[in-house]
Amino acid sequence: MAITGLAFCLILYTVFGHIPSSLGVILRTTDKIVWANEFEPIELTCLIESISTNNPRIEWKKIKNGVPSYVYFQNKISGDLENRAQLREPANILIFNATRSDTAEYRCEVAAIDDQRDFDEILISLAVRVKPVVPRCSVPEAVTVGTSTELRCLENQGFPAPQYRWFHNSEELPQDPKNSPRFANFSYSINPDTGGLKFRRVRKEDAGEYYCQAKNDAGYAQCSPQIMDVYDVDILGIFLKSLGIFAVVVSLVGCLCSFRRMCPHNKGHSENNYNWPAQNDRVDYSDADEGHFRHKSSFVI
Ligand SMILES: *[C@@H]1O[C@H](CO)[C@@H](O)[C@H](O)[C@H]1NC(C)=O
Ligand SMILES: *[C@@H]1O[C@H](CO)[C@@H](O)[C@H](O)[C@H]1NC(C)=O
């Protein structure tokens, strides 16, 4: 009986007994590189493969830009994760609501004084994905046929950096029009990394509504559609500009003429418009006091 008991103990010891104590504390994690979405929970695992010590000392440090800080120390969550995380058996850290500032490396350290190998640590890198916000899109209101132009799209919150897509009249523009028969005649090119949509030569058909979408693994966002008009030649622009200048001149003249008896004076003086001192001289030598006075008042206006 005693011998069988001893033998049994011996077998148990050989099979299980000495293995942990001889190896000491060993840690393991399910993922060394962890991706999480912002505003979602995430658990960093620190599994203890073997240990003999009953109450090992567990610590977690956050290492951001090479600077370590405690996030679990003396049995409580502290620092950046205070009130935002909890320790879960055996030594995992659960972040309730990850934020972009949690992107960092985290080190789980376990000290087991009763073990032969009394310390182990494991490094986990956490990257928190951030959904893009609405990108800033710039679409020219009007361009001339045959000229080049660029539409721009920019988003700077998303992580990882988003890829950009452009839509024309609600239809996605393939990144390379040459590969798609429907867009074979288009002369644009899209840079999905910078968000630029470049037209080498704008065609009439390029007119319409444009919007851009910024997308990464966390989600996407898009700007509201903006209209780009395409004119045959810039005749309209030239016409509008000339019309504008003409209107200003006409209203100025009309304005000045609306003051009684002022038109002849102004017309006379306009010859000296680019020569103010000469005009002043002329006024000084004016013999009519009334005219002199009127001229000065118009000069003040
Ligand atoms: C997470 O945090 C953000 C900002 O602090 C908050 O708006 C959001 O409601 C939180 N989400 C949850 C599930 O608690
Ligand atoms: C492209 O242009 C050619 C020649 O101008 C024309 O024959 C063809 O129909 C156009 N293709 C499309 C898809 O518009």
C-alpha cells in the first residue's frame, strides 16, 4: 500500500510536479500585434503558461514614443487607463472604450518570487483604428474645355491613413479609366493616397456632380456633392468680366453725374486723372471761386 502510494506520487511528480518549478514563470499572448476600433472594447492578453508562485506581482506598462508609464501598478489601473480598464484573470487588460491615444506598446510583466525563473514579460503593440471624418473636398465651379484641372480631397483624422475614391454623378470613377471600357475616353487620373483627381484635358462630359470618399478599415466618410461646370470656351467668363467692369464704370459715371452740374467738371478733369499734382495746380489757378469750391468737395468725395 505504502509502496503503491509512493510510486503513484513519484509518477505524479515525474509527469507534472517538477515541470513548472523547473521552468518558472512563462507568459504568452494570443496576439502580439493587436488592432482595435476606436470606441470599442479591446482586451490585451497576458496568459501565464506556468507558474508556482501563488501571488505573482503583475504590472503593465504603456510605452509611447519610447517613454514608459504605468497602466497597472500595485494591483490597480493607473495613468492613462485609470477608470477605463480592468485587469482580468490571469493578467489580461481589458480596455472598455479604446481611444486613438491608446495606440502604443504595452508590456505585461510578471514577477514570481517562488519560481526558479522568477520573471517574464511580454510586449504587445496596440493600434487603434480611427474612422475618417468628412473629408474636405475642393471642386472648381467652372472650367474650360481642354484645360487641365485638379479636384482635391483631404481627410486627416482617420487611422490608418484613408484611401480616397471619387464619384461622378453618383458613379464611382475607376482609379485607372484605361482599364474600363465605359471610361476609356476619360482623361483623368486618381491618386488614392493623396485624394487628387486630375484632368489632363477637361471634356464637356466631365461636367456634373463630384464627391469624394475617404475610407479605411474603421469606416468611411464622404463630402457632399459639388457641381463642376464645363464651358466650351471661356467666352462666358470674359463676357461676364467685361460686363462687370462696364457696369461699374457706368454706375460710377451715373453716380457722379447725378450731382448737379458736376459732369462737365469731371469730364474736364478726367484728362488729368493720372497726374494729381497737375490737377491740383489747375484747380489752384481756377478763377471761379464757386467752381473751386465744388471741385474740392468732389475731390473729398
Ligand atoms: C466611448 O468614448 C466616447 C468618447 O469619450 C464616447 O462618446 C462613447 O459614447 C463611448 N462609448 C462607449 C461604448 O462607452
Ligand atoms: C470614345 O471616343 C470615340 C471617338 O471619339 C467614340 O467613337 C466612342 O464612342 C467613345 N466611347 C465612349 C465609351 O464614349
